[in-house]
Amino acid sequence: MQKLKDATPAGVLLGSGKLATELDRLDLIDEYMFLVHPRIAGHGPTLYQSGLSSARRLDLVSAKPLRSGAVAMHYRRARG
């Protein structure tokens, strides 16, 4: 994991719920970037479909509304 972080100083972006769940369980996610669209699907997968052992507190870094109506949000994991 350290090699991956060293090779990608700008960070690693992923869109897999299963991978995100496993990385989060290993305490390897520092920041989250979400793109929220103004639609409710009513079905489909969630980010952490199988759940987490506890809640995660996040601090908002930025939120940017887009012309499409979506909002790009950047959060940092709150520590301590």
C-alpha cells in the first residue's frame, strides 16, 4: 500500500464499493470525494453495502455545485 501511495502523490481514486469497504476496514482511506446527482434511483448498490463496524466522522473540505445540478464534495476523515 505504501508503494501505491508513493507512486500516486495526488491520491488514488476508486469507484468500487467492495474495494472502498475493504480499504476503510483497514483504516487506509484518508479522504472521500463524492459526486452527488440530483436523482434518487430507489435501487442499486450503496457505497458500503455490507456495512462498517462503526460510523466515520468526516470534515468537509469543499463542495462545488456543477452546471448539471450535481455537487462535487470533498471530505477528509476526522481523526482523534
